[in-house]
Amino acid sequence: MAEFFAMGGYGAYIWPAYAVFFVVLAIDAIAPRLRRKRVLHEIRGKLKRRQSREATP
Amino acid sequence: MNPLVLWFHKIGSPPTFYRIAGVLAPWCFAIAIAVGAFALYGGLVLAPRDYQQGDAYRIIFIHVPCAWMGLFAYAFMAVNAFIALVWRIKLSEILAMASAPIGAAFTFITLVSGSLWGKPMWGTWWTWDARLTSELVLLFLYLGVIGLYHAIEDRRQAARAASFLALIGIVNIPIVHFSVNWWNTLHQAQTVRLMGPSKISGDMLWPLLTMALATHVWFFASLFARTRVGLLELEGGKDWARDVALAEATRERTVTQHG
């Protein structure tokens, strides 16, 4: 196992490269989820404001 | 209208595409992760050591698929940008703008992993050779498209301006691709070729191609997720988007009450 992580002495270069790969793609997957929540929240807010405007004569 | 055009119009309408993309996105994410894990097992465990580069070459299994995706995402963005500018199809505007951050992500990984590969093999993190420089220009083009899209208030005008920039940037694509043939510098020449035999052993090639498949599926997963949000944002005032927003609020309430 230790030999696997050492990668023939190149572990210090290989694992950071793979770490960047995973971290960047994780951000790529999470970003639209967060934005989706924000956008839906904004749509509901606009709808609420419009409804209260229409309710008051 | 002929049935194919009719079908195309139906798929291209925002609420329909929103629904279809919602079904496809989770499947694409799951398939990409499963195929990617399989490819990594092949690349990091099963594939033999390289006779020249030792284990350092194993960075290839992320570096090359990500580099391919950087170009693929750009081509996808440019085609949709062209459709958006000529036919003014809303869905194409959103698709073009959704592929920019994914392409930027893959290009960024390519540059960083390439740098981490260059240090032990070439003795330097960076050199201003044609391949590295044009790849950096590719990243800046992506960032330029994203920046321009967010700098303009009107969403549709912003998409058209950014689409125009994306089309101009196409000149860089052949430079990235052919740079290793045109200028002989530190970056090694193409290993995998569509035409003619690849210069790589089979037990290294299959994890590489499997990883390429995984990153392509990932691209579409992320694209669908991003396009859905883009469509909601653009059509926020329409009934279907409101229905989605209200249904989501009800779902969240039930989760907090029962969960």
C-alpha cells in the first residue's frame, strides 16, 4: 500500500494532480446546485412581492 | 412543418428541455463517476510502469482526457453560440453559456496537472512553448466569455455578446491542437491518434479512453444541471418556472417537517 502511494517516487506530483482533478470537478457539480437554490428563491420573492402589490388596492 | 423540425422545436422549448435534462443529469453524473472510477483503477493500479517516465506518466489519465474536454467544450460552445447568433434560439444561448465554466474547469485541470507532470519530467513547472501558451489562451478565452456574459445586464444581449467572443476565439482551437506538430519543443507529440495506430500500449490505452468517456459523460451531466438553472433564471417570470419554484418550496417544507 505504501508502495502504491509512493508511485515510484513521483507521488508528490501525481497525487496533487489527482486532488486538483477531484476538487475542481466537485466544485463544478456543486456550483449549479447552489445557484439553483438562489434562483428559485428569487423567483418566489418576486412572485410574493407581485401578489402583495396586487392585493392592496 | 416536417416532423423532425417539429420535434426539434418541442425539445428546444425551455420547459420541455428543463424536464428532460432533469431526468438525464443524475444518470449522467452516476455513470460518469462509475466509469471514471473504473478507469482510475485501470490507470493507477493495473497499467504497467512506463519504461522511460516510471510512474510519473500516470498523470496522463487525467491530463489528456481533460485537455480533450477543454477543446470539446469549446467546440460545443462555439456551435451553440453560432446557432444563438443566427437563429436566436434561447436554448442555444443557455447551452453555450453553460458549457463555458465546464470547459474552463477542464482547461484549468489540464494546465495544473501538466505543470505537475512537467516538473519531474522536464525540470520546469512552466515554459512558454506553443502548446502551453495556446492552452493558457484557451483558459483566458473561457474566462473572457464568462466575464462578458456577467458584465451585461440584459441576459439575452449578454449571451449574444459572449457568443460573438466565443466565435472569434475559435482561431485558437487549431493552434492548440496542431502546436505540437508545428513547433517541436518540450511538450511531447500526440500519443493517441484517430487515424493510424496510437503510440501507446493497450493496457495503458484502455484506461485513458475509458477516462475520456467518463469526462464526456460528466460534461453533459454538468451541462444539463447548469442549463436547467440558466433556463429558470431566463424564464423566471413564466408560469412553468414559478410552478417549479413553488413546488420546490413545498418539497423543502415537507423535508424539514418530517426529516
